[in-house]
Amino acid sequence: MLLVDFNFIENFNEIKTTDQLYERYPNLSILPSSFVSSLQNVEIYNARKSRLLYVMQHEYAIVNAESANIDTILTDDMTTCVAGVLRSHQTSAICLCHFDHIKQDVDLKKFQKICHQMSIVKTRLNDDHHNQDNGFDLFIIGGYKDEQNISDRLVLNVLNMFNQINPYLFHIRWIYCGATNTSWQSSRYAKPKLYGVAINVNDCQIQNALLARPLPIDVPMYDIRSLYISLNGSSEYMSIYDSQDELLQIPVLHIKRCYFSHAAKLYFEKILKFSDQEILNNFSTSPMVEPEHFVPEKRQLFQILYDHIRNFGYDSSDQFVKRYFPQLQPRMFRLESNVNEKEYNNPNDENDTTTIHLKSRYHGDLSPSSSAIKNQYIWREIFHDN
């Protein structure tokens, strides 16, 4: 159930817009100083230089507050989408979810399980934390006053879902959506002020943040994850992180067979000839305010499918899955640092015989004293037969 200032929200169904929500609870628009210092500056995160877990659309990740591997969880590309942040009072575990729509019958059950998982966490000290305080801090961030009111409906649907999850109590700490997250470009159209958020897993500090583009390959399986949500949007929200073993884990993703047909090939041929504006108009819920990388990334997805059909023929969905999941098992990755293909000894200490083993990934000056070695991170795949 939802609480504001430790009071239950009554007659939630009477609230039809985020404007009405703010009118009833004006404190929800005030920055909570214990969690947010400022939104004025946008922090740009480079996945190669941060202990970062990136959450894509229709995904979520749960990370323990004492995680040894992850410092920050980030999601962006939010125009009509919103980010939901949950923090367990009992375990301090944090969940970041990139919401794009809500199916009450499916997602209510899903997030009931998520709350239970967050309430019972086994730490690195192997202590079981059993839920004594069934409360959560809840933050809803993103979305704006778009022309079709997609964001408003989504925010209210997300809140309505949490309001039905028992026996847990959700203390709404902050909502940064709707008019609060909207600026107007001249008088022509509205635009989000904030497109992405980063969460510090240790203290739940929230930042206005974006992932640096163009994307490095250090975001594992970016293309197939994008394809999956673009073409399988009715699926349930996907967990991407095993907080117990601290592994990024992508389950086997199947693309619908209809996208590997003769009709699909003709469809992709047509789309690949679209102008940028046509791609925006046909594949975006907010074509006026998409980030610059939206169109090239969308083209890339259709090109991948088109090339696959040309190379493997029709009805080749199984081959496509095996391309990304050769063993037909989930792909798992662990975040590691200082990775390259060479070995180095400490040049400043003749008595130091320690050898640094570095596996292939980075180029350029990667001597142990270089900043590249100190600041680089990579998701290394963990194979099932290891």
C-alpha cells in the first residue's frame, strides 16, 4: 500500500493525472535532500570507467547495498517511460526498474515476488536478513507532459500496482514526473528535463545521469536486449542481475517467429529506406524529443534482422537465438577491472615479482601506471562449463 508522509493514500482511484497527485500531495515534488542533492548537472557515465550496471527498457535489477562489484545502477532513454526505484527498509537492497507499460495481472504478481526477494537477502557474511520491517522507499522519476498523456497514465498505473501489493508498505519519497519534469521548447512542444537516473547502491543517492554514447561493447548483449523489448513488448519485466553471485545474467531471449518470414524481410527492407523522421514517427512515442542515438540504434536493430534473414533464410529464428546463446543457456558476466591481453611487472620496484595478467580488450597505453589501467572495467563472460 502507498503512503505519503506516513499517511495512507485514500481513494487513489480518484486521482486521474499527476497534476492532481501534486495538488493533493505537494511535498512529493520537493527534492528529498537525504536522497537527492541537485538535478542541475547531468552526470555522464562511461561504462568503461565506472562500476556500473546498466538497466534497459522493460528490465530491472536488484543490487545489495553492500555489493562488492557494483557502485551505481543507471537507466536512461526515458521520454514517456519512467524509472522506479525501490529501497528495502530491512535489507537496504535497491531495485531499479525501467517502466514502459504496466499489465496489472502480470506485473502485480511479478513485483510481489520482487518485494519478497528484496526483503530476504543473504549477505556476503552469509547472514540471512528476514523481513521485520516490510517498508520500502519508493521513487518514481521520468516521463513528462507528452501530447498523448502516455507518461501520466504510466505513472498512475505504476503507483496503482504498488498500492495493491500486500503486505508491503511503500513510502513515496519523491515523484519527478509530469509537469515537474517538463520544459517547453519555445511554445511548440514539451520536452523532458531529465532523461536518465543513476542510483548509488550504498546510500541510494539519486543523480540526473546518462550513459556515454556511442556505446562501448561493455554493455553486454545490448542489441539482442533492445531487439527483445522492441519486438516482444508484452513479456514480463526481465531481471538482469543475480545479486547473490553478483553476475549480470541475460536469460535466453526468443524473438517471435513472425519476424523471420518473407513478409518480415520486405518490411525490414522498407523500414531501412525510411528517413530519420519517418523512423521517429513510426517507432517512437515521443518523436520530437528522442535523443540523437535513437534513430541510428533503431536502424541497426532492423539491419541485424534483415541481414540474418538474408544469410540464413526464412523461419530461422532458432539460428538467430543460437547466435546469441550458443549453448541455449543464459549468458552470465562478471564485472572486472584492469583488463588487457598483455602482462606487466611493476617497473618501479625491482623486488616486486608480481605479474599482472591482462586479457584482451583495450588498446593504447596500458602500462600499470597509466590511468587507463586504473579506471577501466569490463564485463567478462562466465561460461557454464568453467
